[in-house]
Amino acid sequence: MTDGGTTVSDHYPITPRRVSFDWEETPLHWIPDEPTATHVINVLHLLLPAGERWFVKVFKEGLPLVHDPELLKDVKGFMGQEATHSVQHSYVLDHLAAQDLDTAAYTKHVDYLFQKILGETPPLGAPISAPEWLRFRLSVIAAIEQFTAVLGDWVLAAEGLDRAGADEVMLDLLRWHGAEEVEHRAVAFDMYQHCGGEGLPRYARRVAGMAVTAPVMLYMWAWGAAYLIRHDPRLAGRLRYSLGAHNRAVRKGLLPTWKELGSAVPRYLRRSYHPSQEGSMRRAVEYLAQSPAARTAAGAIGRAAIG
């Protein structure tokens, strides 16, 4: 298989990296003079700690259904990466709180979404069997991972963030995470396909997963950006989230275009689609080889092995 002009292995090992970041010097507006772009991206930190913990929990429920040894290895690697992502983004929430931007009033709704509405039992006693409820939640994860792969590939190539002087530590977090999203871009999809039954019902459920995921993500993202801007102590209520400000940031290359995000949906809905077609594995691997946090984590593992 070729990827970005470079030959890559048909099967890429999914390996968790125990990274860490020092937020001491990262300013609240980590893209200088760009509060809207900063907070639109900051919504990731609001959604991912609870969301990725939920990914891991649902995948644990599905592990007994995985009978392919290679897929099982990938799924466990995916779970390890997602658990680390959750932890590292939760530290950013602590950093925001330390700068007087408390996100608890918003994240309680995110927790409710993943713990109650999408929890182990269907909400409001819906008459759905346990296996079917698990398959549906796996389809939702596969749909979410479609967007995270697109966002991951975007941030790896987003030179506008470098030109704007974005904080180096935040950029490393986003690009390390983005690179791992590209690394494991196909795992959630393969997990769903493996556990989702056969034929038309499996495809219909995949469509349903995206039909739920896309509008909910858009709503949660707009709400989150509005919340962060409204509660930003540096802005003191002088600014509100607006599509105009958002689109100006897009034109500067600070946010992905609507076309980049929207076109991910019809691609995903093609019957023949597979996420191995998404993004550039070459670019992801190259970034992980130079990421300060990933290099430090790899060095720590090497020193521990020697010791």
C-alpha cells in the first residue's frame, strides 16, 4: 500500500506512548491574538477526556467478540492510546481552571452524554437488546474516529498554526494526538465490522451511527466554543462565538475548512469505504519520530530497558 507517496506496511502496529506535557508556560490564548481559533480547538479538551474513557469502556465490552488475533492486538493498542489521550487532555482542563476558566459546567453535560445516554444500558429503558446496543455504540465510535482521523491529518499539516506562533507545547499535544489518530484510523471501523453482523443490517447500522454522530458533534462543538469564549476571563464578556470569526480563522489556516470536515461524511458512507484511505500514515509516522513528547517517552522506555 502507498500512503502520501511512500510505501508503508499494510499493517501498522498500534503502540501507546506514555507522553507528558508541561503546561506551566502555555498561555490561555495559545494562538496569539486568536481567541476564537484557540477556543474552537480547545473544545477537544472538553470532549475527549470523557469520550475516550467511553471508547475504552465500550471496547472492553466488545473484546469477547473479537476472534481475530491481529485485530485483538490492534484493539488493545487502540485502547491504550485512547486512555493516554484522555489523561493528557484532562490535564489541559486543569491548566484552564488554573487560569480561571472553569469548564465543569460544560463537561458535566459531556459526562452525562457518555455515561448515561450512551452508557452500558440503553437510555430510558429503550427496547434494544444488549448485543444490538453494543453494536450501535461501536458504530458511533467508528463514526467519531472518522472525524478524529480527518482532524488529526489536518493538524499535522496545519502550517497556519506555526505561522501564527501557536504555543509549541500545545501544538505538540495536538500533533502527537493527531498522529496517533491517523495511526489507528481503521481500528474502530474494523472492530465494528468484525462485531456488527453481516450484510445490509451492518451497513445500515454504520449509516445510523454517522447520522447520530455528525449532528451531535457539530452541536457539542459549537456549544463548547461558545461556552469557552463566554467564560474566558481575558475576554470579560467582550466577545461571543460567531461564524464570521470562525471563518476568518479558517481563511488563516488556523481551523479546518467546512469542506474538509463535511466531505468526511459521504466518504464514510460509501459501501466500499475503509479508513485506511484516510489521511497520511507517512506524515503521522514522521511526526511521531520528531515529537518532543513522543521522543521523551521513547527515551524513558529505552532507559528503563537498559536499567
